[in-house]
Amino acid sequence: MRVALVAHWFAEYCVWQASALAEHAEVSLLLPEGLLGSASKVLSPKVRHVSIPKHPSRSLKNLLAVRDLAKLIRAERPDVIFLHANGHARLMLGLPWLKGLPIVATIHDPVPHPGESTWVRRFAGRMLRRRADHFILHGESLCDEYERVWGVPRARMSAIPHGVLAYRAWQDEAVKPPAGRYVLLFGRIRPYKGIPVLIEAARRMRTPPESLQIVIAGRGDDMAPHLDHIERAEQRERFVILNEFLSESMIDALHRHARAVVLPYTQASQSGPAATALEYGQPVIASEIGGLPDVVREGETGLLVPPGDAEALAGALDRIAEDDGLRERLSAGARRVATDELSWKALAGPTMAALKRGIEAHRRGGN
């Protein structure tokens, strides 16, 4: 089987996935120019990398390049096109030039996060739901949501977990994370990440700041309101804020030295940060919402709390700070799940099966 894996971001995810699939199929990885970057370090030599021309997001050249993108994909002579759907209109506009080719799409978020729904994403979603032959979502609950919200038949979906993301290839002992014990909130800073809940939980913790700090690391929304909130809550000593671009080496260091990862989300589907945490053997304290309980399992890989419940979150943070035995048990569970269930090698078989289902559906004339 020849697979053309196409995405406009998710470079680290796609590199690991393409490398694992390359043990079972001929794989071409099509990414925008410059996106592969240092991730090429872990890309299997069996994968053919193809650069997609990149233009500024508001440039009319994007419209003119739609047909060229379709030609690039067709030139790989794929048996199936494997898309990572993220609301990118250029991919969707190219679909008319890809008639006759089966399409399987990974849907990372069944519905957009609050504040992230745009006409472009809505248009792209409609186009894809009409055209794709099969969909992959990161959990049974997300498949159920996709069917309920959009009416896509469950038979057109496969539930396959989000694979682990590792940055160990970039390990550099010269790169130092914050000193002392800390829990980590890593990823894009967005409203649904629940930072206000985390700040309130910090205020209620009995563990002193010198025994457990909270590191918030990543770029995204304006951090000024959160910094003001931290000041008002008198939690300046508790928090370390790294609102900046983080190198792969720093991401690795932050995860290797953390005591746990905290995800106080108020809305969620799947979570790349949760999968990354498990790869590093880090327990995860997470809201019991969306697809998070699929990988953050109470008492096995982490602790679950009701979304928005600062008191429960404070209690979970205190338990991780104070109970070394609990932390070690959860860490062992995290490593076990990362290896047995969420490794890209383990996920390659189910993913290949989903691609074959897409090809068979296309042959039956579904799309």
C-alpha cells in the first residue's frame, strides 16, 4: 500500500506516525516547507518527505496553489490519502482534483475549542465530512461526539488513541528546567486550558510553594490577565511562567524533571500533552472531561478531578506532592500504558486497518 500522509502542522506527531507506518507500507509525508525542521532527526529513512509550498495565510497564492498541491499528492501515486484535518481550507479546496482517491482523515477535535470556530474551519469541516471515506478519532467518546454533533455514521469511524510524543532525541543536559520540585502545564495557552482554575487551586493547596511549584510553559493567549490573577491570589512564589518558544531540548528537560503534569482543562477532546507526559512516565492530574479519561486513568496513570473544581484539583496536587508511593505507582502505570497501548508501533496496526477500511469504502462507492 502507498500512503500519502498530508498535514499543515502536527509535525512531531506526523513524523512518529509516518515512521511507524513505513514498516507496513510505502509512506510519503507531505508537510509545508520548513515545518519538518529538527523533527527530521527522528524521521525514518523509509519515509519519503515532500515539501508543500508555503505562502502567507492571507495570500491569494494559497488559492492559486490548490491545484498544485493536488498535483503533488497525485505525483506520489497513493492508494490512499491520509489527512490530518485541522480546518485548513487549502487542503479541502484541493479535493475536487483528488477524485478517485480514497481519503482517510484524522479528526483531532470533533468540535472546535471555544473561541476557535471560524468560517474557514466550518467550511473545511463540511467539505471533509462529505468527501472522506473514513475517519480516525482519538477515543470512543470522541467518535460518539462526532456522530452526535455532525451525524457521521459510526461505521465510518475508527477509535485510535493519540500516540505518545517524545523529545528524548533532543536531550541536552546543558538545558536546565526550573530548579526544585514542580508540576507542569505544557502546551498552547488557550482559554479552555483552565489556568484560572489552576490558580485558584494553588491558593487552596496546603503544600507550601517551596515544596511544589507549578510551571506553565508554552505560547498562546496573552498571559497578562493570568499574571494579574496570580498576583491577586498572592501566588507569585508558586508559579513559574515560561510564555515563550520552547526548544525541543527544553520540552524534554521540563518533562524529565517534573513530578507530574497537570491538565485542568474546562473543555477537551484528546490531549497531546497527556500522551507526552505518559511517554516520560509522568502521572497526569486532569479534568474528567472529553477524551482525557481514555488515557488518564484514575489510580493507574493519574488522578481525575471534576472540571472547574479548584478544591478537588488542590487536593490532587497535594497528594502528588506528599505521597511518593502514589507518585511511583502512577508513574509505573504511565510507562506501561505508553509502551503497551500508545506507542506508535502498537498503533500502526490499527491505523493500517483504518486506512484499508477507507479504501474498501471508496471501492464500494461511498464517496
